[in-house]
Amino acid sequence: MKVVVIVAVYLLGFVRQEPPAHLIVVNARIWTGVPGQADAEALAVREGRLVAVGRSADVRKLADKGTKIIDAGGRRVIPGLTDAHTHIISGGISLARLSLREVPDKAAFIRAVGDDAAEKPRGQWVLGGRWSVESWKNPEPPTRHWLDPVTGHTPVFLERMDGHQALVNTAALRIAGIDVHGPPDPKGGEIERDPTTGEPTGILKDAAMDLVSKHIPEPDEDALYAALLRAMKHLNALGITSVHDMSDPAHLPVFARAHREGSLTVRIHSFLSTSDWDANIAKVRESPIRDDLCRVAGFKGYMDGSLGSRNAFMREPFADAAPGAKYPRGQLTDFADPPAEFQQIVARADAAGLQLAVHAIGDEANHLLLDAYEKARSDDAEGSNKGGRTAADREVAGRIADHKAVRHRIEHAQHLLLEDIPRFAALGVVASMQPYHKSDDGRYAEKALGAARLPGSYAFRRLLDAGAIVAFGSDWPVVTADPFAGIDAAVNSRTLAGDAWQRDNAITVADALACYTRHAALAAHAESRLGTLEPGKLADFVILTEDVLNIPQERIAAIRAYKTFMNGNDVGAALTKQK
């Protein structure tokens, strides 16, 4: 008996020496995200990490008088949400610019642009956009002639919602030297022209957008930093604690500043978007930030354009391609064309263990990208050094990814050949998808593609059933960053007009949550730290206003984040629904 008592006292003393939790959440319904695991009631946080997840009575034992205890009131708790494809600083900038996302018709479009132009000092540009005429009752393609009467000499640059097309006015065309005489279309882009007169219409596609955008004054670092802070506040209020950002290399110093000043409330996994491969490697090597808050995760490239702009690269022509269209199947970008140079980039990345995140929307663009990933993997398995693996490559590889499972990504993967769907899992390629685009594109996809190609469009269900990693994001600011709008789109399969569309590819709420959490962590090699609520992982979690797993599915889009925690710190709550 004495031995038992002594051992018990010793163990009690040992337990008491364990530091108390800083934060405990009790009386919750915790979806941990671990497959097959039942809901927990409570969690405890110490020094930014979860130390316990389980029953309230057990977890409370980790408290002392200094522990903050939150009673969740029976609310649903989920892991912090990851937006696996965003443009965070562009999103922050967009919050302060003209938005045409909600305009219902041509008259409202013109009025909004005119009002914004009237407020601009002489010489300033009207910037913003995110327009899409497809949702209008009487859609018609916009031209510079809409803008000129209300903008005069004020230059205008308004991106379409997909970012692959811009509408500019005559003043902007003059600044860029674009007129009836030229210049010719740049590689990977198009200056849309009147087929009769040859005059530019004001629509610029992909690489042609740069002809004007390069004349727009760049925001300085302070403006970019303010945009980042604005963006993080917006994302935290939506329950987002991590992003996979498609970054301009110029944004890295801004991320570093936020990291240095302790202002990061969103974890940033950056994919550098640039065509200069050697500069990319140097950026990774020189980056001072490689921790759980911010890191360069890989590199971004582009295969093609978008469905809405009809420059996604398809195997067969668009069903509604105009007679005599210059690019009836869409276009490959200069990143992907010529194919030999593109294959060299992929091979070198694969040989170095560097993760690529490449935009591909059309079925043929996705097919060619899967081919490139497969060939690079095959060459590497045979010991080939065709990619030119260098010591610098190997150094960077050690920082970014396990070379045995690089997990290259396809960003968007919107329209697939059915025979390509099993290849994602077979090759270990991540399908990084944005479900809200399904609701938008569903209004016109059949017109663009024809019914026969639809089964491979937004193939969430087919990809998951085939064993692929499917990571969900938004593409903000192209569309709303709201993850519950994305979950609604993936689960309910409705267009923005409310019509059912592609319901055979719909998924469950639990599947959709997994795509925003566990799968998103896998897509960034962060599964040991993020994606599920387990002891030892980072304490990123969200308390919701309603139980996303147990409410009528038509109400999913109305759910808000009641409280958002990153590293166990309360970083935001949404008082009203945000867009």
C-alpha cells in the first residue's frame, strides 16, 4: 500500500509540474478533421500549440487561475480554414478600389465607373473591376466606348473577374500606344479589335494586358503593407488562418516586414509567380522567412487563360467560338509554349524537389501539364539530369519539400478529360480548385463547352473518389474569399442564378471541410503542423455561428466565423457577412 501511495504522490507531483494551458475551449462540438474520429468537446492551448483535445472534464484539469477558459456554448469548432489559392495583397488592394462585381447591367456599370472617375485627381487611374457581364439579364461585351463619355482623359484599367481580361478606355490605349496600326498581339495575348475597322475595342487578353498595366504607377511598400494588413483582417473575419498565395516576388519584403513586426495573423505559403527561374531560386535561397508563419513554398506558372474569356486551352474548339475566331480552342501562354522550354522548367523543378503550382483551366492545358509532370518524374526515376539539377537546386529542395513526394499542383483544374482524372492520384499531383467558380461558370459553361464535355468540369467528386488530394481555395480577389460560399458551391451545386448544375460531382460537407483543411495542408507539405485539431499541432481553429455539419444545406452560405484563432490568439470575428 505504501508503495502505491508513494507512486501516486510522485505522479501527482509530476503532473502539477506540467505548465498549465494558456487557453481552454469547453462545451464545444469539435470536428477535428481526423478521418473517422468522433467529435471532441474541448481543446487546450499552450504556447501556440494544441496540448489536449477531448472531453471537457479532462481538458479542464489543465487549467490554473491564469488560464483563459472560453465556453463555446455548444457551437461547432473546426480547424482554421486554409484558402489554397489566393492573391492576398491584390485582395487587400481590391478592398480599396472600384468593384463592379455586383453591378446588374450596362447602365449601372457605366455609372459606377463615371462616379469613380469623377473623384480622381487629374492624372490618377481608375483601377479595379472584377466585372462579369454573363450574369446580366441582357449581357453584351463591354467596349471602350462605354467608358469614354464618363472618363474623358482619365485612364481606366478594369480587370474582368477572372483576371485574364481587362477593359480599358481610349485614354489608356493612347498611353500604351495602341491604335488601329498596332502593335501586333504579344505572344500569349490578344488585343481585341473590331473585325471591320481594326480599331481596338478596349478589351485586352492575358499578355496584352501588360501593354497597358506596365504604365500604371506601382504602389510603394507602405501601400502594399497596408493592403496586407487590410487583407488579413478580412480573411480572419471569414475563419481563414492560412493562405497559399500566388505571390509577386516584390511582395516578399512586405511579408518579411509583417513577420518582423509581429503583425501576421494569416500563415502565408508563397508560390512565386515569375518567369525568371534563376531569380526564383535566388529568392528562395535568400528568403529570411522560413517558419510556420511564412515561407516560400514553391513557384507559380500559367498554362492558359480562363473559360469566361474563352482563352482556356481546349482539345476541341469552344462550342460557341465565333466563325473565323483567331483562337477557337483558346491559347497556351508563353510559359507553356514552346513545349520544350516548358518541359525543361518542369524537369528542373522536379529534379530539385521544388513544388510547382501551375494554372491550367482547359482540358488540353491540364492534359499537357500532367504529361509534363509525368515525364519529369519518369526522367528523374531513371536518373536523368535533363533538368540541370545544381547544388543550388539541391539546397533549395531541402527547404521546400520531400523529394520523394514533391506534390506538384495544378491550380484550378477546372475542365478535365475523364481519362486524366485518375492521373492526379497516380502522379501525386494536387488538384487545387476553387469551388465558387463552379457557381459562376455554371451559368454559361454548357454554352461554351457543349454538354458532352461537362462531366469532367469541376470534378470534385470524381477526383476525391480517385484518391486525389483536392485543396480548396477562392482565387480572391477574382471572387469572394468567403469559404462558406465555396462549401455551398461544392455541396449544393447551384449556379449563381440558383439553378442546379453538375450535381453528380457534388460532395458532402465533411468532404468540403477536408478540402479546406486536411487536404489544403497536404498541398503545402504542412500536414504535420496544420489541417487537423490534434495535440502537438498549431492552435489554429474557428468557432462558428452555426453548425455547418448539422444545418439544412441551403443555409451553409450564411454561416460566419464567431471567433477565429491563430496560434491560440483571437484574431477576428465577423459581425456581419463579408464578401
